[in-house]
Amino acid sequence: MKNLFEELFHAPTEDAVNNIIQSYSIFHDPSNWRPYGNTQSNFSVVENQQSNSVASLVEKLTNSIDALLMKKCYEAGIEPQSHDAPKTMDEDVHKFYGGVVPELASRAHQHNGWPYRQRTRRHPAW
């Protein structure tokens, strides 16, 4: 197994990976395979993933921002799904990070109205 790992790890191209997979019988034995999560009907779970690396990375970043904003809600004693929770990213940033966002409705996601120091400060969680 260590050799297989090393070969796959050092494979320089997708074609090289395919050749390695074809050369190992372990990949061709049906008894070595089972459905993800042991669930036959899991196609939607697997297929729901991003199809390219850039979109996947953007999704990870978006999820991490969402997690920070949800954490701020919980710290403030607000259930993130409740009516008391901020409804937009601008409201979240304004409420939890002290940003002054002029004309929230007409300037959604544009924080250039903030003072330079406010826009560029490093958040303690980072």
C-alpha cells in the first residue's frame, strides 16, 4: 500500500494516475468497493460537489465567512435562523464588526464608504 501511495502522490499527470490505477488489481476487484456512506442512493450527495477546483475553493472561503458570522450571532445570543439575526452580509458586518455601511440597500457589498483603517484592519480571528 505504501508503494501505491507513493506512486500516486508523485504522479505528475492525470494520465500517470490512470496508468497506476490500471496497473493495480486492487482497483478492479468489486469486493473492494462499496457505496459512499454505505448508501446506494447517494448520487445527489456526491454529485452536489463543485466540479472544478476554483469553485470549490470559493465555496470553502464562503463557508468560512458564513461560519464566522454565525459564531458572532451565537456570541451575541442570537439564533442565526431567527428573525433577530441580520438578513444580509452588510447587516452582519455592520452589526458584528462595527462597519458603517452607508446606504445599505443601494450599496450592497460595497464597503468603500468605510474609513481606510476600518476596511483594512485585521480581524482578531484571522
